[in-house]
Amino acid sequence: MADERRGLVFGVESVLDRIGGWLSWVWLGLIAVIVIAVLLRFVFGIGRIELEELQWHLYAVGFLFGIVGCASRDRHVRVDVIREHLSGRSRDWIDLYGVLLFQLPLVILVLWSALPFVAESFEVGEKSASAGGLPYRWILKAVLPISFALLGVASLARLVELGHRLFGSGADPEGPDRNPPSSPIE
């Protein structure tokens, strides 16, 4: 049973890593759009609203899926002033309560709120209010529930892993340090 749980967690992390790898190219695209927009504006005196909007859209996609990657690999930013002095087991308990009391309720709230938001945008064929802006605004809005659904999957996988470490037959009383810092600065 433990191997099945670990296999499930590993499988989820593997899929999320692949999605994150594909979407990491968004950042290169964002840089290219910014460079083109700056060149057009300051060298040729041409301002393009669609490039401005595309920058915002690419940033939103990168940020929303970046959250999923951070949660999947437990690489999110923490205030470690207290946490770094706790045992691995205590950190696991804090993570368990954090996922159950904050992360999963946030995922549910965002999904509950965002799905009608996207559906309405799709139904009305929403596009940019700016002249020359981007069409199909619903595509960008759809990124919100998709990314939070993936965050929910990552959260559930994290709960399985924490549950195994805290309650499993082979639970380590100190709990393994999943991501030990690679330098004293982290």
C-alpha cells in the first residue's frame, strides 16, 4: 500500500513537472514580447496595445502555473524563522494543517468562483475593451480554474505524502527533510 501511495504521488508530481516544463517556455515568450514592444515603442515610435495585453496574459499564465509547480515540489516561500528550528515531524504537521485549512479551501473557493466567471466570458465572446486589444479573453480567464484545479491535485498528492509520513507504518519520527537547503542563504 505504501508503494502505491508513493507511486501515486510520484506520478502526480511527474505529470505536473512535465506541464511546468512545457509552460516554462512562457517566460521566454514574455521576454520576447517585452523586447519587441520596447523596440517598437522607443526605436520606431509605435505603440501596440495587443503587445501590452499579451505581456499581462503571459505573465498571468506563468505566475498561475508557477504556483502549481512550487506547491507540487514544496518549493514555495516560507517564513522560516520558526519553522527551521522545528523537527521534521513538526514541520509535517504544520504543512498538513496548512494544506487542509488554507490551501484546499482556497482552491475550492477559487474554482467555485472562477468557473461561472469563465463560462460567462465564453458565452458573451468577451474581448479586450481596448481598441486593437486581444480577442478571446475567456482563454486567459480559463487559465485560472485550470491552474487551481492542478493546484488542488498537487495539494491532494501532498496530503497523501504527509499522511504517509505522519501516520504510515514506516513513519520517520523526525520526518525526512524533503527539500534541504542547498546553501545557507535558502
